[in-house]
Amino acid sequence: MNLPPPTPNQAYCDVSAIDSGHIGGVLLGALIDTVKDDGRGDLPCLTFLLRHSRTREPFLFDLGIRPDIENLGDVLDLVSRMDLKLEGRDIPAALEKGGLSRTDVKHIAISHIHFDHSGFPPAFPNATFLLGAGVKTILEIQDPDFKGTMYSIDLPRERTNFLDSSAADWAPIGPFPRALDFYGDGSLYIVDAPGHMPGHLNVLVRTSADGGWAFLAGDTAHDWRLLTGEAMVGHHHTFGCIHEDPAKAQEAIERVKVLLEHPRVRVLLAHDSPFVNANAADGMGYWPDTIESL
């Protein structure tokens, strides 16, 4: 499996993690098939800040759980029935502690509109929001009535671009059939990642001028055991599977497994418990620090 080699003076992005919330009491059987009965666990939530090596333009991937969880809307009924415990985060405040203003953020890609990724978009007054085209249909049909789903988003439509992965400027990269070279310089690719829900997006980003990469997998996999082969996609006896199309989700997982064979690709999950357990206590890799490139 090959990825595009770097060009002379190749642009890249620094990547930083941001704590964007926490979900307690997750029914793990809906995620992986190795958990029996009603086994529960906790999931951290991560947002990622990317900064272009030349322009220093900030780009956010996901916004986590909004801080005022009482305003999550219809999803709170499902949260209650699943007996989840939520903690939200103020992402603009986290940015500003590291010296970056919310007004500086020009682009925010939201992997999908589940409540633990969609945050509170209106907090970013100058940002354009990037979502997969499949989300537009959902919003047109269901918004604002999201009862019975995990959907929740307060989206400034006038500042939103719905990205169509069938467009001519999307092309294969590595194991992925459709990706958009966002800046046009090979530094950041938005990747079509179907399966979890319509319009689900991932990000493949260069992390050095000499061949390092990071893959931000969103909810393609919620647990590293899905990527190591220790588990397969799960199905809870009451709440079903976390993925809306489990077969396509498994295909997406297999593509990430192929990517893992590349020695200079670091894969990061939206709910990356090993990363959090290894780094959160001392802030390694968390904004304003950066995640080391491979």
C-alpha cells in the first residue's frame, strides 16, 4: 500500500488532540462482539486541531460533546434509556488557553452528526463547516426532529458545505477509494468513510515534510480491538449496532487495517482510550503541544 510521496518543500500539518468530552456507561456490546450481556465501559472523546505548516491556518476535526448537555435536544431521551453519563467540553475555551482564538478557525470538518462529535458550531463565528453530503439528506428530512437517534447538531447552514464524494475532485488515495485534497498541496485529505452513518468523514493528514502521516478515523472504529483483529463489529440485543450499515463499516475498518501496515502512519480514533490513557495526564500531544510525527 502506497501513499503519495512528499514533494520538494512539502507542506504538512501539526496535529494536536483536544479533550472534547466523556461518555460513561457505554454499552460495549453495540461496539464490539467480544463483550457479553450488558457490559459497560467509558469512552473519551477527542477533537483534533490541525495547523498548516506554511499558513498556520487552524483546521478542526470534530467538536465533541457540547458543554451545555441539557441543550442536546431529542438525543437526551436515548441517552437516558441507555443510562449514559455525559460530560461536555468548551472547545473554544480550550483553544484560547493555548493562545488560539475561536475567531481564527476558518474550517471545521465534522465527521458525522452524532451528539458526541457535533459540539456547538455557533461558537465559531468565522468558520465554514464541512460535512458529508449524506448528512444533508438527513437534515432535510428529519431536522429538528431527531427522536430515537444519536443525531444532534446546531448548524449554521449559511456557513456549511456538504461535500459530495462522487465529485470529480475526489480521487483514490492509499486504501481509500475517495478522498479530497483539501488544500491542494497534499497536506490534508478528507476521506469518504461510509458505514457508520451517511456522510461519515475521516481525515488523512501529512505530519512531516519527509513522509509522516496521521489518520483521524472518527467513528470508523470505536475500539482498537477492531483494528487488531481481536474483535469484530458488535450488535447489542436491545440497541443494535452502533453502525447504521455494519457491513460497510467492517469494510472501512479493513481499509484502516491496510493503512496500519504503513510504518509512518499514526492512526487516531475519536474515542482513543489507549492514546488518552498514555498521554492525558501529562498533556503530551494535547494542544498547545503536538502529537509527534512518525
